[in-house]
Amino acid sequence: EQWIEPGDLVPGELVVLEAGDKIPADIRIVFCTEGAEVDNAALTGESLPEARTVEVEGDGVAVHEAHNVCFFGTTVLKGRMKGIVFATGDDTFLGQINETMTQCART
């Protein structure tokens, strides 16, 4: 394992996360300890921790509601996870929210 600056991550890289880590990109979980939790309040406003798992959600579940995904700007509260980066920077869920807000402000 080696430390890589979040700005240097690219899709396809494997990231290891543990309790207290800020999530550096949008990541699909490929391993996590039982009882792993994240704080998604920065995205959803939800004050309760949200469980994470490697289990793939059924058809029709939006990515932002999937329990096998972690998002840039949120925090690991409990457990250890490994995941594959699938979005960075403006392509992250938070980046897309920011872009939408910017476009709304222009109109």
C-alpha cells in the first residue's frame, strides 16, 4: 500500500479506506469489514450513519442509494474497505451536484 494524493487518483485504481478517512473519489466497494459505516451527511443531509457492504443492489436502485458505493467528500465512520475508483473531480456525484447548482445560479 502507498499514499496517493486524492487529486492524483484515476478511475480503475484500488483505494483502501478505514475509519476516519475522508473518501477521496467515488468508489465501488469490493471488500469491507462487517458493520462498515459512512457519514453521507455532506451529500444527503442525513445525520445517521449508513451501512456499507460489497453486496450489489438490485435493478432500479440509483447509484447514490447503493450500499456498495462510497462518495467523494463523505467519511468512513467505522470499518475498513477496499474499492475501485469510478469517478474523480467534476465527474463525482458531488461534482455533478455542484455543476447543477452552478447552472441553476446562471439562469
